[in-house]
Amino acid sequence: MPSLYELLSRTSRTFALAIPLLPEPTRSTTCLSYLIFRIADTLEDAESWSRAARLEALAEWRGLLLAPAGSSSARSIADVAKARTVSRRWLGREVVRDEAYAELIEEVPQVLSALGRLDAGTQRIVRDHALRSADGMSATLERADAAGNVRIEDLEGLREYCYAVAGIVGELLTELFVHDCSTLARVKETLVETQVAFGEGLQLVNILKDEAQDAKEGRVYLPPGVTRSEVLELAREDLAQARRYIDALVQGGAPAGFFAFTSLSAELAEATLVRLEEDGPGAKVPRAEVMRMFARYRLVASEPAAHSARAQSGK
């Protein structure tokens, strides 16, 4: 059975680098949260399934998330068995062809068991936000055609989608950060003010980068009446808000790993945005440059607090 971190490394690039920069227990919780959101995303994007099949699977996923954790904080045998039955049925219907994502679906019981082992407060944070994101994905699919092809028609729809799949992640991370680091309470207002824009900015960069591949798979996220330059500008504004979020972490005395995790994500998005403006859809930051960023922030994460880490990062 693969570990949660092995599942992370096989289903993510950026977050597989960024999440290990966090200190415990935030690191393990964020890893688990990523996998939970990725499972829902895999169901939403099930290329060979109809809209109705995807909506049914997201409803089943919601039911699995809501199953009681049990008095001993571990999921009951019955809940795990049900999760195994459901995940095997999804695999039998070829929910995804990619081997790594198929492995993640196979490990749904392990992911849910890990959720059940979290303390009650952390478990509530992760579950509540995961449920809201799944609901948002379902709302997007409700507007798709019968085959599940998604076409967003206006900027408002694009922002609603970005909120469902990324803005909510920003809200989740803020709650986890404040839960795990009590000194952040004094800057919570700024974190809350900028959290959704941070998530939206990262998602807009991904949408711009993956436009051609998404279209091939029946997902058109860029509205016909909105120019790419408008979306690029919105992403740029969002990433400016991301810097305010990171500054608040520093001012709140967050652990250096919080600063390194968020800064790596923001810097990589900013660099990708530059490439997209210069080279168009599909442009990526070269792997060597990504690894140089990671190496720098890995050193940053070893500092005792965000303020000293910032000085070391040169940002």
C-alpha cells in the first residue's frame, strides 16, 4: 500500500514539492487535503463518463466524506468496506485512464481512514471545505452538456469555478494555518481578505497554461467574450493579493515552512504567468528553474520563523 506522500508525488508536481516544506502537523493534513480534493477533481473530470455518471459519483463521494468517524477517531470497518466497494466500482467503469490517478482512486479507503484519524477540529476543517468544493464541482457539471463537456460562458462563471476548486482551498489552508499556529490570529483578517484571490490566481494560471489540453478533453474554461489578456490581468492582480497573504504570515510570526510553502507556489505561478504572456498557451517554467526555486525554499523552511526565512529567501 503506497503512503499518502507517495500518492501525492504521483499525482502532483507543484504541491509535491511545496507541501513537504510545511512543518508538522500542517504538512500531513495538507497532503491529505490535497488528495481528498484530487479525488473529487478526478470524478468531475472522468472523461469517459456522462454528466449524470459524474454527478452520481460526486454524490457518492460526498456520502463517503460524511460517514461518521467513530468514537475512537478511526473509521468503522463498515465505512471502510463501503469505500472500497465504491472505489472499485469507479475503477471498473474506468473513471480514469492515468495509472497514478487510478491508484489514488484505489486508495480511497486509506485516504478516508486517514481523515478519520485527525483530531476533531482538524477533521471538521478538512471535511467541511472538501464537501463545499465537491458541491461546487457538481454545480459546474449541472451546466455541462449530457456528455459532461463543460463550457464556461462568462467571467462570473469562471470566477465561480475557480472559487469552487481553488478559492475554497485558500480558505481551508487559512483555517489550518490559524488552527496550527495561534499567533496568526492577529493577522487573520488579512489572511481571510486575500485567501480566495490567492487560490483564484493559482487556478487561473493553470487554466491559461492547460487551455489546449482541457479543450481536447471537453473542458473550455475561458469564456468566449473574455480575452486572454483580461484573464492574464486578473491572474496578475490575484497574485499581488497572494503577496499580501504571504506578508501577513510573516507579520503573524508563522513558521518558516508556511512562508516557504506559500512563496514557492506564488513565485512559480508568477514565473509561469510571464512565460504564458511571452509564449502563449502551454508554456511552462523549465524544470531546472523550478528545482532551483525549490532548493532555495527548502533552505528557507529550515529557519525558525517566517520573518527570518523571508530575509534568507531574498524576497
